[in-house]
Amino acid sequence: MPRYGQFCPVAKASEILGDAWSILIVRELLLGGDRFSRLQRGLPRISPTVLTTRLRELEANGVLIKRPVSGLRGHQYCLTEAGRELASVVDALAVWGMRWARDEMEQDDLDVTLLMFDIQRGINTSVLPDGETVLQFSFPDLEKFGHWWLVCASGEVDLCYDNPGKDVNCYVTSPSRLLIQAWMGDVPLKTVVASSDFQIVGDAAVRRSFQRWFVRSSVAATPRPGGSVGAS
């Protein structure tokens, strides 16, 4: 843990949250990731050792508490009052990052695992047909993790990177960069749908409602430098 040797509250807060991954772990906890495996899904590039270390440090500093899960292995991680108060900090960082820290995305930034986890968390199931709806997403530019499935039923959404063996209602095929740009509001959804690189086939009702069930990032509409606004 860094030590800055200053009484400034910014310095003291940075001693707790300034390590690599710490603020992103708080982000995932705020989004409902309360188990080790769910935190790993939201942070696919963190090693189990680093995640364990950061959770232990955040617990020691009063940001979260760890408690056993009745009848199950592992633990549940819950934010304390101090941790929940970081919601406004994370929101402010997200807005600032959209405005000032997002130049052209490098190839290494195109984290499809995070994209699919975010789609799972944000999808508007209320506009999907009654019963079970299975959506398959394919990214032809990826050699690994190029296919994903969302199984939507009764308002719950399961994310699978192995074929769940269910009948697919709708297939979405897109380059990873294009769908990430759509998610982040860099490209309007209507432009994506009209692109020759994007395909959506299957159930007509699901296809027609794509722009309503594909709910973009909560900061997609953030005004950008120069007065521009995230694409609608």
C-alpha cells in the first residue's frame, strides 16, 4: 500500500484506493458483484492472488466486510457505509473518464468479457418476449471468447461463454470494436444497425426491439469536450 506522508485527505484516500485494481473492485461491488467469482468476471485480467490481496486491504481499511455464505463455500463481500459512499466518487470518475481519458481505444482496451458482463447487467428484459429468450453474440475478429450467450427468463439473465445447449432466438454478429463503441455511446445505435459489419438475425420481435433491450452504458450520453454529446 502506498504511503504519501501527507495529512491531505486526498493523499490519505489515495493510500487506500490508489493501488492497482482497488477502485475497480469497488466499482464491481457497487454493481452487485458480491462473490469472488463475480468480481473475477467483471475484472477478467486480475489474478486471483491480487484480487485476494486487494479485498483483504479494503476490508482492513473499513471499505468492505467479508462474511461466510450459509450452506455454500466461499464468502460474500459487502460494502460498508464508507464503501457505499464511494458511489459518487466512482460516478464522477466515470464521467471524467468519458470526457477526458478516452482517446481512440487501443486494441488492448477492447475487453469483450467486460462488455458482455455489462450487457448482462444492463439489458432491458421487459421488452423481450415472454418466456425464455436466448441471445447469441459473435465477434468474428476474436480467436478466443468469440461467442457468448445470454439466457433471459423471468427478469433474470445468465451469461455463458460455453454453449448452454438451448435454442437461440436471436443472433448478433459484430466486430468487437463496433459493439463496444455502440455500448459506450461513441457510435449511434442506428449507425451500428445500418453497418454492413453488423448483423442481427432471428426472432423478428427481438430484432425490432434491439435498440430498446440493448441498453448502453450509463455514461454513454456524457457531454464530450467541444460540446459534443455521446451518440444516441
